Amino acid sequence: MNPDILYRRACCAESRICTSPVSSMSLFRNARFEISIARPQDLPAPDGAEIAFAGRSNAGKSSAINTLVGHTRLAFVSKTPGRTQLINIFRMNNGAALVDLPGYGYAKVPEAIRKQWVRLLEEYLSKRESLIGLILIMDSRHPLTPLDQQMLNWFAPTGRPIHVLLTKSDKLTRGPAMQTLAKVRKDLSAWGDQITVQLFSSLKKTGMNEAEKIVGSWLIPLSESADEATASESTQK
């Protein structure tokens, strides 16, 4: 099987993840908006694998999503950080969902809203069974803030993969950028070996292929499980 082709076919009953072929180099392309959620209890029933994006309100999360999907306005980009207060779900062509979580950490957000976000984020990250991985957005100039570490503390215990995008890397020259990458990679080892990290720039469109390959690798084990389940059923018949 060509490793650049992701198969999301029949599903294990437990995961309910269906599959269809999609090139890893166009994994995020043509994602479309599906629904916005304000409360954990309003989350729809799982309908395929979910890949979450989380990050500080001013870390460039919405810009990173728009860059990856090739759409300038899919995720809301505000001049006032903290405006995105909902979980926004976008459906990709392969059936998986891209889940844009509320940005966190902006000081001017009212305390009542901040508490609502915390509950929404913690509930989703720790309990959502269809969530297969987390893309954590950090500003490459200010990585691993205490709130970033809190996100890692919530999600890392699930054992699911985490990929860190160090955004705005165009603001750093090559030397400091590589030093930041090396330091963050070393620091992330404290949360386990399921975490990967890369430099990313929405402005320069750099790091897109690496991000797509990483997330594509998360979907491949699901397709292999589906293939094995299908083969087992065929053998039993």
C-alpha cells in the first residue's frame, strides 16, 4: 500500500471511524464548516476521527488552520484575541473532522467566559473518544507557557499523539529558530514520547507538508485496523 494514500474504509464498531482514500498531501484541503458548540453536552455524536487544534488566543491558531486548509476565512481570525468562544467543527474530504477549540489565555476575557472555556476544553480533551490527536499551537517566540503546559497535562495522559506547531517562525532568523525547536523538543520529552514538534509559518507557508504527513500518520493505524477487521470478517464467512 502506498504510504501517501490514507484509507478510511469500514469501521471498527468501537471507534466508528469510516475510511475513504485521500492523498496525504491534500489532507486538510477543502475542509468545510459543520457546526459550532458552546457546551460539552451539545457535542454531536462521534462521526469519524477528530483532530483538535488548540492554542493561546494570540498564537496564530486560526491563521495556521486557514493556511493548512487553503482557505483564508475558514477559521475566524480576529484582531481581538479571545473572540473565538466556541468549538468549531470542520469536516474534511476523508470523513475525519478538524476541531478548532477556543483560544485560551487572553487576559481581557471575562472570568465567567474563561471558566466556561476551561470546562469546555478539559471536557473535550480528556473525554472525547473520537479524538485521535491534538495539534497544539505555540508562538515560536513564546513557547510552552504555563497554559500550554496545562493543555499538555490534560491531554498527554490519554496516550494519544500530540503535534506542536511553533508558529510565526518567520519572525525568527534560522539560528534562533533551530535553537527554539531543539529546546522545545527537549522540554516536551517530560510529557512522553508521543509528542512531535516542528516550525511553522502561516505567512511564508512553511511547514505545511510536514504537518500533513504527521497527521496522516495518525490516520493510517485506523485504516489498518479497519482492514484487519474486514479481513477477519471475510475469513469467518
